Amino acid sequence: MRDLREIKYFLLDMDGTFYLGDELIDGSMDFLDILKMQDKDFLFLTNNSSKNRMAYVEKLKRLGCELEPDKVFTSGEATTIYLKNMKPKAKILLLGTPLLEEEFIDAGFELVKGRGESPDYVVLGFDTTITYEKLWIACDYIREGIPYIATHPDYNCPLEGGKFMPDAGAMIDFIAASTGRRPHVIGKPNADIINVICDKYGYNKEDIAMVGDRLYTDIKTGINADIATVVVLSGETSRIQYEESDIDADFVYPSLKELGEDLKRLK
């Protein structure tokens, strides 16, 4: 049984955990204050690679939460670090937004666009600027055997009003149908994203807890990486859904508010 008092760093999912749409969830800011008072720390962690950290910093600021850019970590950044460890300055065919392209260029990679350019990797992100030509070129390279990476596997990106837009996972299935190949995925629920975070921030796994509202991404990430897990029932997962699931978290709370209250009580 894990001890909540021993957790030093909380990896926080955002939508459904810290805010819902454009509103902070009650108790979220108080939770950050409690961590500060107890000399604990946090990092916001998102699978969405269509935006860079600054886009999230600006959104959080609009919601009343001002923080340094280094407090936000995306699957896009995780992928750049993973690939830099594999082959710095690699040539990459990237299916991604201009913001993700900028992140890869800043990380020292050379982006190629067309056929006949011999990329070292094909990387699929959440590309809201996707075109048929982009997909076709990517499929040609993947079919040739070029190493293939995806930032994350989410099928849908939630929107306000209970709506969704197709995410990277839908594109993974499109490419698989054409090429017969699936990518190595970096983001949640895979352990790679936690390993990269530990390398960047100097965390030890026994000091970390993954906190989120999705069982199959957030909580599964913690299980796969062998770190503590906290499911909050303020977003996608209800109490009934949790009890019927075969995915078990170490701790279950209605929201960050109750998690914070427990941290104060246990101190």
C-alpha cells in the first residue's frame, strides 16, 4: 500500500482534473497552495500535442492560475526529448500543427515535407492541419520501413458541450489500415512519458503520483510506469464507472479539493 504522505511530486492532468472547459474545478487552486505549504511540487501533464506549453500557460493564466512555462509538459515535448536521446538533429517527417513543428525545430530537428527526402523518423502528432497529401506521404515512408513514432494514442479530443474532434489515435488507425504498421507511442498511457519526465526533472519514481480523471490514460500511465495513481471523479470517470472498471488506482477522490484536504489531515 502506497503512502500519500511520501509523494513529493504530483503529475496533474488538466481538463477534467484541474479545470473543466473554461472553468477551474472547485478546490484546484487551494490544492496547489497546499502542495506549496508542504514543500511538495506539481507538473501539469497533457497528451495534446497540437499545442505547446505556452498555449496552456496562457489558458491557465486566463483561468487565474499563473505559473512558469516549465510547469507544463506535453506529449509533444516528451517526443522531442525521446528522439533527441535516440538521434539528435534527426530528419523528421512530422504530421503536426505549426506549434508542434516549432517545438521540433527548436529541439534541433530538421523537418522534411515531401517524397524522396529520406527521413530518419515519421512522427505523428495531433495534427489539426492534416491533409490527404500529408497522410499519403507519411504512409509511403512508413510502408518503406522508416521508424514510426506517435506522440499519443487518444482517439478523440473532448470539446465543450460534450462534443469531440478526431485525435491522433484516429489517424493511427487510418495509417495502420493502409500500411499494416502501428507506431511506438510516447504519451499516456505509456511509461515512456514518465521516464522522460524523470530524466528532465530529476524525479524518482517512488516520489511521484499521477493524478487524473481518465482510467485508460492517466491511471493506466501510472500503472505502466509503476508510480502511485490518484483518480479524481471530477471529469470523465464516475464512481460507478470506476467501480465497474478493471483498472484500480491507489487512491480515489471526488476532486483535487478532497485530495488536498487529505494531505492536510495526514501531515
